[in-house]
Amino acid sequence: MTGPGSSSAGIDAWVAQAKAKAERYQEMRAQAQQISVTDTEGPVTVTIDSSGNVTDLRIKDHDELARAVLLTMRRAQARLPERLAEVMAETIGDDRQTVDTIVGNYRAKFPEPQVDENPPPPRPGTDDDEGFGSVMDR
């Protein structure tokens, strides 16, 4: 037979395990958000973040083209929240809190791109990876 103290000890142990598990999941989430993956095919190198968004694009000997592609992609992504807001307004417009929350999340994920008025001059091309120009300007 178990006494009153033993059930309390069991609950305390369960709470401690739950806290430890929550801490591990928080750590996993923090580390997962830092993940990025880069892949190369021929003259093209693409880097994506943990959400699958393109964060860098390099096209050997075509730095200006790579910048234009990234900027155009980011402008299109930045228009996504407005289109989503229109669709949500037509379908669940009476639930403003949900609309505002979801559209706000999209705006945070896909902000208006920062246009660099004075982009750095392209680096001279070479046959190695150093010839790839970075397009990290966001």
C-alpha cells in the first residue's frame, strides 16, 4: 500500500521528467532553427534556412543575375501576406484575431526586402568557389 507521501513523490518525479523533456525540446528547437543547407549544381549554389527559404544564391560569374533573382523572389514573398489577408478576409473575415495572427506571422517571415543602393562590385571570377559572389544582402 502506498502512503500519501509516495504519490506526491511520484508526481514530483513526473513533473521533473516533464520539465527535463521540455528543456530538451526547447534546445532542439533552438538548434533546428539555426540549420542551413547548401547545395551546388554546376555553376549554381543555393543555401536554404531551416524553413526551406532561400537565404543565398550564387551563380558563378553572374553575381548581378543572382542578386536580381533573390531580390525578385523576396519581393514576391513579401506580397504573400497581403494575398493571404485577402483570402482570409473573404473566408473568415469575422475572426480578426486569427487573421491578424496568421498574416502577422507571414509578414515576419517574409518582410519587404532591403534594397542595397550601392551593391559591392562583383568579384573577379575564378575556377574555384571563391569566384562565387555572395548575395546575402537582405
